[in-house]
Amino acid sequence: MVKRYISKFYMILMFIFLYAPIAVLAVYSFNSSKSRGAWGGFTLKWYVELFNDRDIKSALYYTILVALLSALISTIIGTISAIGIHNMKHKQKALILNINYLPILNPDIVTGIALMILYLSLNLKLGFLTMLLSHITFGIPYVILAVLPKLKQMNKHITEAALDLGATPLYALRKVLLPQIKPGIITGFLIAFTLSIDDFVISFFTTGSGVNNLSMVIYSMARRGIKPTINALSTLMLAVVLGLLLLINKRSSFDKKHVKKVGK
Amino acid sequence: MKNKAKLLTYPYIVWMGLFIILPVLLVFLYSITFNEINNIKTISFTINNYKMFFTPVYIQVTLRSIYLAALSTIICLALGYPIAMIIANSKMTSKSILLLLFILPMWMNMLLRTYAWMTILGNNGLINTLLANLGLPTLNLLYNNGAVILGMVYNFIPFMVLPIYTTLSKMDNSLIEVSEDLGANKVQTFIKVIFPLSLPGVISGIIMVFMPAVSSFVIPKLLGGGKDALIGTLIEKLFSLGDWNFGSAVSIVMMFIILLSMAVMNRFDVDKEGGAGLW
């Protein structure tokens, strides 16, 4: 009995540790006084300021654009490559997978400066394109690692059967292979998307000429000192995350119900 | 079909060559040369960059980074193991909620999570204003090693909890029952049965916390104020100052530290599945 109370108490302490900083940010985002200590009354002026901030608006635009594009392109390249890798002989496969692991294992800062050196050596101007290329580069390995297990689980005779029954390879790919590895593809896309949205270090080194993402704006603001608009921004981002989570939760419970009905 | 399907990898092989291998080779090339390497005729090789790294100043920076990362990893393990156990042992219904609550902060931007601590620990931050209002002397909480470790633990603890939780929840419960039937008490069961079986998860957790911690440059920069150089902040500083050659040498050394510690840890990781729980 006592043990249960201790573990409950411990969990509560840990959750306070995890959530208190976020809660503090959220509360201060409504504080009209700029100083930390005093509560100057409820206000939404930081949110208004946030929506009028041109840096943040452009950063938000680039963050979402780069995340969508890079996740989409890495998912396409990654899925195609995974199918190829799956059909390779053992030695080649091991070599390619090892190289594929390099961007995952390498510290972000090394990947970032290495890509920066590459772009500058190729005389590419740092900006939107270089940031997009970098995000695709670190997205593909995760997509491959998400899709490969699904290919392994698949019964390979099913594709062969489709081909024997007269399906063209492309038709077999579309109607037989892709539906079976779809969960892996979706997971890969989501991983690539979240990594891109969250990335700071690699973007920091590989972008320039006024193209920033949200992480970089937060970084430069935080370095200049505490600014209430960041509180408003983080509260909004938390709200978006919570909203997405509820949505996913609702969808998956809907799916479960749906499956149950069909099962009956 | 099989031979043709193999061709699908070729575009990515080209991509890997250009965006994964070539950049690392370029970093290596910069680390063993003077100045610019754009002109092949004037290129000249040197090992001075590495010699410079192995002087007391930079050795100290490296050791400090390893020390802070190791300490954060140990704290994450000490705090995280009980959490993983409590979640793994809780009822089915509360299990998924507890897990979700634990992962949720990870979905917030890391910069914001680190920034949040600045507003709490700063000179005009929450804790110090509370102290001042109570008439107590204020403390210097921000811009020291303690703040850096706190930031690392806060940001990376989920990476420790998740793999341990995965191995614990996959564990065969009858093994624990057998151990208790045979007369072992709770502590003995934990030391002799539960902990050894959870080792793969512990090792994945250690790797996944230590790696980002040792190379982090955001947390030391924001919470440590960049006062004491760490290896990550050193690289950033060298490149922003334009010293690509020495910066590249430091990057190569850091890559070595990471890959070496991975190789060492992987020897202990028996089934290589501990990290799978993350996704």
C-alpha cells in the first residue's frame, strides 16, 4: 500500500517537473506586465503582437513549407529505395544500410556543417533550396527504416502471384505492394515531417539570405533575452499539438469501432 | 523482377554519395589542410589542426562535454528507470495515458522547452522574483553547469524512459514469479532478474541520451550562456569565426567519439530492439 502511494507521489513529481515550465510559459503569455514577477492583469496583446510580427510569420511559412515538401520528397525517394534495398543481395544491402545510418548516428551539428561546406564548395547560395535539400537528406533514412520492416513482413509470393496472373510490374506495385506497406510509408512521412518541423541545428547551418524557420527565430529571440511574444507562440504551438493529438486519438478510436462493426 | 527492382535504389545511391559521403569527405579534407581548398594547385596538407586539438585547452573542453553528458545520462537513468517501471506495472487503461502524458512534452519544440527554463531560472525569472518578494537573497541559477545539466535532463529523459519501458513491458512476468517463489525478496528479484533482463533497454536509453547531450550546442548556449565552451559550442564558434580547418578537425574528433561510443555500447546490446519503442 505504502509503495503504491510512493510511486504515485513520484509520478506526480515527475509530471510537475515535465509540465511546470510549459505551464509557466502559457500563464505568462496572458500577463500584461512584461516583468516575470508581477501579474499585470489578463491581456491578449502578446498574441496580437505575435500575429503582427513579420519575422515569425515568414518563419512559420518556411517551416511548414519545408516540412511538407521535404517529408513528401523523402517519403517518395525513401519508399522507392526501400523496395530496391529489400531486393538486394545481402552484402550490398548491408553496405547501403550502413551508409543510410550515418545521418541518423552523426551528431546534427556535424551533419549541418558538412552540408554547409558542401553547398558552399558547390557555390550554392545558402537559402531555401539548401535547407530543403538538407531536410530531405536527413528525412530519407528514417523513411527507409520505417518502410523496410513492412516489406520484410510481407509475403513475397503475393507479388509473384500478381505478376503470374498477368499484372504488369507497375500495376502489381500499385495494387499489391503499396497497400501492404502503407502503414510504414505513413509512419515514415510523419517521422520526416516532425523531424523537419523540430529541426534547429541543421537548418541553422544550411540556410541563409533571410530564410529562417521557427526554431531559428526562437533561438535568436531567446539569445536577445526574454520576450513575451515567445510565450504566446509556445502556447499556440502547444495548443496545436494537443489539438492534433486529440484528432489522431479520435480517428484511431473511430477506426477501432469501425473495424469492430465490420468484424461482426 | 528481383534484378530490376534493385535498380530502384540507384537514385538514392547517387543521393547518398552527394549528400552523405561527399560532405563528410569534405570536412575531413578541410581538417587536414591549410585555408581554402577550392584551388587544387595551392592545396597543402597538415596535421596541425589535430595537433592543436590535443592541447590542454581543447582536451579540457572535450572532457567537460563528456563529463556533463555522462552526468546528465546518469541522472536520466536514475530518474527514468523508476518511471519506466511504474508505467510498465500500471493497469492497462492508465498505462497508455501515462505514456502519452510522458511523450507529450517531447512534441513541443526543443528550443521552446529550453527557453521555458530561461524564464524560470533567470535573474528576473520566476524563482528569483519569488525569492525577492519573500525578502530572501536571489540566486544565480542560470548560466552555469547546473542549468545545462537540468536542461539536458529535461529534454532527453523521455529517450531514457521509452526504451526501458519497452523492454520491461515485453518481459515475461512468470520469470519474476518464479524468482519470488524460489524465495528471493523484492530487492533480490530486481537485482538478479528484472534489471539484467532490462539491460538492452537501458543501453539504448544511455546511447540515446548521451549522444545528443555530448553534441548539444543549443542547451549550453541558452542555459549555460556559452561561458564554458563545450565541444558543440566550440564547433559553432569556430565556424562562425570562419576557421573551417580547425572546426572541421574538431567535428571529425566528435564524430569519432560518437561512433566509437556507439560501437562500444552496441556490443552490450543483445537483441538490438530496445530503441524500437520510440517510433
